[in-house]
Amino acid sequence: MAHQFLLRMMGLGESKELNQELAQFPSEEREIIKDTFLQLSSGNKKVDRPTVENALKHLLPLAEADIFSKRICDLMTGQISTNNTVTFEGYVHCAAVMIKGILEDKAAQIIYIAKGRRGAATYEELFYFSTQIIRVVFQIIRRLPSFRSWDGNYICSLEDDSIKRLAAAIMKELKSTKMESFDNQAVCVWFSGSSLLNEFHGMLASHIFHFPLTKGKSLIPLCRGIPAQVYPSWLSLSDILFINCGLPHEFRSEWRLLFSSRIHGESFSSLMGNIIDKGPSVVFVKDFDGHIFGGFASTSWTIGPQFKGTKDNFVFSLAPEMALYNTTGFNDHYQYFNIQQQTFPNGMGMGGQLDYFAIWVDSEYGKGKCSPSCTTFNCPQLSGKPEFSIDMVEVWAVGPEPTDEEDEARPSILDVDVEGTAMLRMLNRGPVSEGMRDNPTSADPEEKELYVSSVSN
């Protein structure tokens, strides 16, 4: 039926432009476009604007649905708001630009949806557009099975504060240009540099034209290991999306709760027992000033006086503003975990130098520090105060659960108890077990041992 309808619409294939634009879509998407327009137009070549606008309003659960529906409908009529009908050609052209178009054309659409006119849009107009597209995307995500694993009753509340923080994070690069208004070129740069904006725009376009949701499936991970109906995470949907989008792709599919101070207790030993040797993870810390921050550990947490991790590690802030800080390459002090030492710090740290970490959770649980600057991640002070009291901590393993073969070997006691080993050497007595292992020091290129002062034999 859709095929016969298309032949009638095209005059047996006379419209080359329509043919070319339709050819950009896979066959199943072409059928969806034809069937959707066929339903809207009741089999006619044109459909009146009120019908299209009403259909868009149902798809856009926003306070400003009327305005955005009219502007999207304008795009289907060539940005001529006085045109009272939408043709099949205009409908296909809007879809082709929004989903398959070049960057310049997508940027022009964004400006028009945000402003209602061509040319340029102000920061405020684009910020408002960002908040609205986030709200639409959140409504789409709420239908995904992975979302339901986080307990929809909790996370369905779309907090205005977290949405505005996420929108501000998406706008950050655009704001840095310090322009009063942003033309097509500036929006092109913004669009190409923001992975979240790309994801959200793709989800919006697929939603408008009734395509299956392929984009966005990896935005929110499957939640495992938390009794959400009894005790939900205190993270917002904005927090989860922002961090998950920053992770390497292979770690975005699922999160597994390892530790929550609310569930497992405010204890460093409990923290240690739940996160050691569990693969890559994300640490979230909330202080009593309301700051939320943390870091991604690309390798397992293991005990020892070595910095571990890789250049994929990063630290972040979620409140009062969202920001992600990647590695600088200046040093490889990515992640650190140590206990029961007198010479070395005891606790969990990420970035910086000993006693000057970007994030430090002391083994005397409840206390933490954040340095005003960090050479490893080039981040500012993430906590409200340099020395802070911990309100809550959560640690989530990310990606598929590692198999036994993938688990990292625990460090030798010779590496953990560096002080004892150094003391034996000072007494000209090597440790008895030194000769019992083939590799006294780790050859792992990701594991960098700290400087230890000792007296040679």
C-alpha cells in the first residue's frame, strides 16, 4: 500500500530530488516514512498543518509544545509558516536533513527550532532549546528496559536543577566563545563537538519520524546489583547520562553497584571489601556542601603503594555544575588505593601527588580532601572545601562483569608492605619470600610504583 501511495505521490518517479533523499534511508525506514505520512494525510498528497502540528504535540510532552510543533512544521513547509499544507516532499526533506543531513543544514534547523527565524540564535535561546530536547529525550528513555532497571518510580522525576545542569554542560563549549548570538558556523562547531547533543538530536529526530530507537540505547546503562524498589540510587538521570556518555563505549552497557555508604555502611573496610578486584568502576562522592564529584577508574582497584589506571581515567563534577576532566599526559598518577602504611597515605585517591590528590577519601572514613588544582586531570577543586566531610559515597562497576581469567592478580605482600621490605634491606637481610617469585616488581606498564627511599645493601 505504501509503495502504491509513493508512486502516486511521485508521478511514477518524476521527482529526482525526492528519490535521492529517500535513497539515503534503509528500506525499512523508507517504509516507515511512507506509512506515517500515509496515515497523516489519509492517502492524499498533502496534509493540513493543524493535523501535523497536533501529531507533533503528542510526541513532544513539553509546556512549549505548541511553539516547537509549529517550528518543526515550518521546516516541513520550507520555513514558510503561512503555508497551510505539508507535502510528502517537504516531510521527507525535513527528515533527510534532520537525520541524514550535512552539519551545516542540521545547524540551520537547530537555530530555527530554537529561535523561529533564520540567521543566528542567542545563548539563552539555545540553552532553552537544550533543556527542552533533554526533556523529550528523558521521556523517550523512560520507555527503555534499561531505564526500568533503575526503578522508574524514583528516577522518573525530572528534576529541573539536574536538567539545567546537564543543559549547561552541553552548552559549555558554545558559551566559551563569548558571542552574544551564534550563527550557523558557531552552531556547527558546537554540534560537532558535543557527543551528548548529537545523541539527543538523533533521538529527537527518530522520535518525530517514528523510527525504531537505535540511538540512545547505550545512553542509559542496565542497572544491576541494587534493590531499587527498596533503596534507589541518589544519582539523577542527568548524572547517569552525563557520566555514561563520557565512558569508553565498551563500558556503557551496564552498571553494577559495588558499594553504597547508605546500604553497606560508613566504613572504609566495607568500601575496600566491596570494590577490590572488581574491574573498571565509577566513584561518586557527595560532601555536606552539596558538591557531587568523582572519577572513572579504568582498571580494578587493588591495594598497594602504586598508582594504577590508564589515560582513559577521568574525574568529574556533577554539582553545582557538570564537567568532565580528562587526563593531561603530564603524569600517570591516575588512581591509588593503600592501607596500613606509615610512610604512604592510607586511603583512596585519584590524580595529583601524594597528599595533593584531585580526590582523596581517607581510610579514616568520613574525611576527604580535594586539591585546588591537579596536574593529572587539570581540574579545579571539586569539593566545596579543600578538606571536607563525606555525606555519601557510591561505587559502580561499569561494563560486563569480568570473568575469572580477566581478574587482575592481587599484589604480592612484598609490594604491599614496602616499609617492611625496606627495613629488612636496611638490616642487610632480604625478605625470605623475595626469591620465591619470578618477578619481584610488576612489569605491568599501567602500574607505576611510587618512589621509595631506602638504603642499598
